[in-house]
Amino acid sequence: MVNETVVTPAQLIQPLFVTEGDAPEPVPSLPGVFRIPLREIAAHCRHLHLLGLRGVALFPKIDPALKTADGREALNPRTLVIRATEEIKAHAPEILVFNDIALDPYTTHGHDGVLTANGADVDNDRTVEILMQMALLHARAGVDFVAPSDMMDGRIAAIREVLDAEEFSRTGILAYSAKFASAYYGPFRDAVGSSRTPDAVPISKATYQLNPANRREALREAQQDEAEAADMLMVKPAGPYLDILRELRMETALPLAAYQVSGEYAQIHAAAERGWLDLRATRDESLLAIRRAGADVILTYFAEAWAKDFA
Ligand code: PBG
């Protein structure tokens, strides 16, 4: 009677990795997660919809031969994630598609944008130009929300402007606003093949993602994205940043998303495999805590399994 917080399947977004391959490919660092073949993606989405889920976030596993320093495959109008979006919108239109807008699946160096001449940093403004074109391609393919996850400055306004100019005023923007430079992204980078540079150096995105020490800076980034006309704001990772989520909840009237990222999922699974934690109980508590802190929707690799158990 006095229970204050609930989680329902409609509030969960399933991140999906897509592959050109013929068979589902397991991701070793994400137990239970498979890269889905393009030709199965629409059927898979229909299955998720029957479980009560309403949205998916697509991430392509790009053939390494197509990766370049400038990530130009991102602007190929027939690139994998565009075809996947069209499949879903043609055969499972009730599922909302949220596509990541960033260059990391397409660059040899794994960064979210193109690099400056000396290679020391991402070139903010050149990257924003590319992301605008990328967002437009996704809008043409029928995506419901573009989700810029790159953390470049000024990209929300730039993307809004190009979408509106091309009659895509109904395509929403989910801004990865408070995205921290986190160690919890490791398994995701394995899944899309972006974890190491060509010289096998582990990648650091600390020049553009947020410093985990900074709370005020996260709020400033979110205010800026809201001022630039984002439709929804995101905090990422979720569990270690519940304080940020709660503060943003008090500050904004926009819907808030939280991304329970790959490392959060992997650590619960790893401990459960050893018999140290109860998988379902820990999973359910982690999702409840994210909702209690103020998230309207949660991106989580647990979405499908959670919805099955809920039914
Ligand atoms: C990159 C992107 C990342 C994630 C979503 N989009 C990783 C990164 O910033 O390197 C991470 C998601 C996860 O760990 O589950 N644009």
C-alpha cells in the first residue's frame, strides 16, 4: 500500500547489438547478451514488444575492414544500423528506436569523433558537422530518437537545427548529457569492438566525457543540452551516479533516462555466477534504485530477462 516506486516493462529500453553475421554471436563479457543478425532484428523486436517492452537502442558491430580514422562508414546511407532501423520500422513499428549518434563503432581509434591534427584530442567542431549528417541519415531511416552519446559541445542545437530544416521536427533527441568517463563501459567496447586503439592502447575518453569527480559540471552539461532543445536527458552510468540523477530530477521537467551500462550488468552476473549474489534479487534492486533516484526510463541489458520474469 505504501510502496513508492515501481518498475514496469514499458519503462525499460533494451540495448541491442546488431551484426552482419548469420547467427547470434555471444558477447563473452556480457553473459546472456548476443549480437543479433540483421535479418533477425525485426522478429526479435516483435518478441520484445510481446513482452511489454517499448524501445530498443541499436549499436552496430562494424566489420573492422570498414573502420577508418575519420569513421566515414557512419555516413554510408546503407550502413548496418540504418538497414536495421528500416527493418524494425517496417516490421515492428510499435517498438521505438533510439540510435546512438557517435563515431566510435566506425573509427579505427575507437574515439567518438575525428581527431585533431596531432591526434591528441577529438576535434569538437568537425565532429559535430559529421554527427549532424549522421543524425539526418538516421531520421530518414525512421528512427524515433537520435541519442548523441559523443559529449561534443554544441551538438544538440546543431542536430536539432538540421533535423528541423529537413522536416524531421518529430524526431526526438535523447541527449547523453551526464556521461562520465567511466571504467564501466569495458564490456560494451568489447561488444562493438572499440576497446583498444590500433596500437593496443586502452582508450581514454577523459577529454570529452565527464570527470567522475564532478557533480556541478554534470548539471551544467544537462542544463546546456536542455537549453539546446533536448527532449530527454540521460545520466550514464546509472548505479554509481544516482546522486546526479536525483539532482537532475529536482532541476528539470524533462523526462530523464538512465543507462545501466555494460559493466554494471557484468558485475552482477559475475558475482551471481560465483554464487556470491542472487542474480534476480540484485538485478531487481538495482533497477528499483535507479527508478527511485528519479529515472523515468532505464536502458538496461536486463530488460528482456526482467520483462519475462515480470509477465
Ligand atoms: C559510445 C557509447 C558507449 C556506450 C554507449 N555508447 C561507450 C563509450 O563511451 O565508450 C557504453 C554503454 C555501455 O557500457 O553499456 N558512444
